[in-house]
Amino acid sequence: MKNYFTLLIIFSAFIFISTSCGSGEEATQTPVDSTSIKAQALLDKASQFFQPLPDNAADETHPITDAKVSLGKMLYYDTRLSMTGKNSCNSCHNLNTYGVDNEKTSLGDAGKRGTRNSPTVLNAALHSTQFWDGRAKDVEEQAGMPVMNPVEMAIPHEGFMVKRLANIIEYQEGFKAAFPEQENPITFVNMANAIGAFERTLITPSKFDDFLKGDLAALSAEEQHGLKVFMQVGCTNCHIGPVLGGNMFQKFGLFKDYHPLTGSENDDAGRMDFTKSEIDKDMFKVPSLRNIEKTFPYFHDGSIAELNKVIRIMGEVQLNKNLSDEEVTSIEIFLKALTADVPESVKQNPLAVNQ
């Protein structure tokens, strides 16, 4: 009997130790991270609407070379592209202030203002068309238009511009290096193509791109919630793709006249001014939301400077929704996560020493 109890005690101790060890092993196992699961689900949803930015916007039609980009940067900053030498591309699309001038409308070479807000040049090469009305097919075509615009840079004709550039030694060398296969490379088209090549390098990835690439911790909990709200309320009806916009046209004032809300005084017909088609009345290119925190004032006429007001107005006129204060705040928090650092190298004027 004594041996029986001795064996029973030993067996019980063995069971206790085995169970305890098993519990210890279970306790040291990594617990299921519900936060990561939610973040992954959010990423899966977001990936249906958005893509990370590429390194640059080069394509088969518009290859990029170092020489072409270097020439394009010089031209971008050169005030000699305007009639009186007051304006450069950078005047309205200042790379030190996120590719805009933060003005309602920009001041032209002759002291007059344009009728529409100057959108950011950052990431613009990824848009399907250029200008608010889409009248330019790409940044190369767009680059030449302000030069010839009488309000903006006021150059009288292409030949005038070519002759001015041809008399500058730096451009004699720069065009030859950028377009070595051409006997006479200094042309108006090559000028615009070089500026376009530079603009195709102005890509600004943010923490949102890290998130889209799988870094679930790249966005804070508040930013992730803002992304969720952004998608839930319907902002992705228009703001999609790598630049969260820039790839379609939409009527501004889809459900309600925007003028009373924005205080807009002009009656801009939008894309109809370009196409002359009534169906395009009040149609504008959907703007990119990249760096939107920094590219105020907003809308085609620069009528609103506060981002939270813009979010609320867009809810009313485009989604037919009265967004709550919490929704507006959450969306704003997410949109600020789209702000990126602009490389110092592109903000340095290569002609500053000579001007």
C-alpha cells in the first residue's frame, strides 16, 4: 500500500510538472496581434484604390536622361523664359513651397493675374492630362504653353524664344548634350521636352507609400482610421491611383452649387471652355491629393485656404453628405500623411549665381 501511494504521488507530480511546462510554453507563444490584422485588412482594401508612387514618371515616349533633366532644371528656373525676365516656371510652381505659390491665382510677367489657381507641379507628370481643363496631354505639351501665354510669360512667338536661348552659351552646350543626335537641338519643342523631363523626376513618396508597400506601422492608428473614413464616405469615387486623383474629370457641384459655400465670384465653365461642349460645363480635372496639406489655397479658383473647410464642402457638393466633425478631422489627419519631403537638390536654383 505504501508503494502504491508513493507511485501515485510521483505520477501526480509528473502530470503537474508536464502541465505547468506546457502552460509555460503556451504563455511564451506570440499572441495574435489584432492591430496588425486590422491594419492588413485596411491595406488590402486600400490597395484596391491606390498604388505606391514610382521612382519617376518616365515612359517609352518620354525617356529620361541626366543631360535632359539637367537642362530642364535650368530652363525651369530661368526667368529669361518670360518676356520681361520677371517670371520662370518656378515663380508659379515654386519647388520650395511644394510646387505652388500659395496664391489664389498667379501673377504673370506683365503684372496681370491668371483666372485659375496654379496646381502643384509635384507628381503632375503622373496625371492623365494637364491643366484644370485637361487641354494639354502631358507635361511636355504643358511646359510650352505658359511661355506663349500673354498673361503668364508673354513670349510673342516660338522663334523669339529659340533665338534668345541660342544666344546663351550654357544653353548651346546644354541642348547639345541633351539632344546629341540632332544637328540643331535648340528648338521650342526640345525646350518643352527638357522641362518635362525634369518634371518627370519630381515624385514625392510619403509614409503612405511605405504603408502601401506593406509596412503596416508606417501610418499611425489615427492616420489609418482617417484612411478608413476616407474610403468609407466615398472620397475614392474620384481620388484614386498613385496620386489620389489626376486621372479623371468630374463636375464640381455634383449635388449642390458650390458658389455659396466657397464664395467663388467668377463663373468658370471648366472644361467646356476648352472643348466647347455643353456636357463639359463645370467639369474640372480631379486634383491630386499628394502634399495637399501644403498646396493651399484650394479649388480651381483658390477660393478656400483651409483644408478642413475643403473636406466639409466636398462632402456636401460632391458626396451629398454632411460630414461630422469627427469624420472631417479623421480625413484631414489621413491627408496630412500624404505630405512628403521635397528633395533639397531640386529646390536649388542652378542659375542662382548668374541671376
